[in-house]
Amino acid sequence: MNKKEAKAKAKDLISSGVPKSEVFTRLSGQGVRDRPLARLIASTADPYLCDIHDRKVNAVITIMFIQAALALLIGFIAGSTIGPNARWVVGGLSALIPLLFAWGFYNHLAGA
């Protein structure tokens, strides 16, 4: 079994309600080393917890969009003192960071 198959099986088992420790014991020794398997299982989002924290995630995403708009405005103003094209570069890069965080929270990625 390769990593993609292990990730798909882990996601199916976790979404069916099997505890993560049980998923690890079921999938260990089937071709994927234990450390990458544990990382795959740990980074898989639990659907029950996602449903519980849905409002909180939406609030964080809203705050990130407001922060991105403010960063774009401030970056635009700060970049206009540098040059005519720098305002778009500085503003866009400043707004990109909060938007990437919002994307990570929306997709329930552990790296966010």
C-alpha cells in the first residue's frame, strides 16, 4: 500500500467513527512506515470536531478576510511611496498571507 491509499483508508475509517489509535493499529505494517502513517492519521480532520467548531472556523475566516483587506490597503499606501508598480506588489503580497491562512482553515489543514 502506498501513501495515497493509506490516506484514503485513514480518511474513510476516521469518517466512519473509528478512533485514530485503532486506525493506526489497523494500517500499520501494510507497506507504509509508522512515522509517515502517524503523520497522515494525525493530519486528517475529524468530521465530528469539524462540525462542532464550524462557527469558530467561519469567524476566524471572516477575521482573516478583514485582515487581508486592511493589509491590501496599507500595503497599497506603503508601496505607493516606493514606486508606481510597487503598490500592487506590496499590497498583494501583504494580503496573500492572511488569505492563505483562511484557505488552510477552510480546508481543515493541520499545517495552517
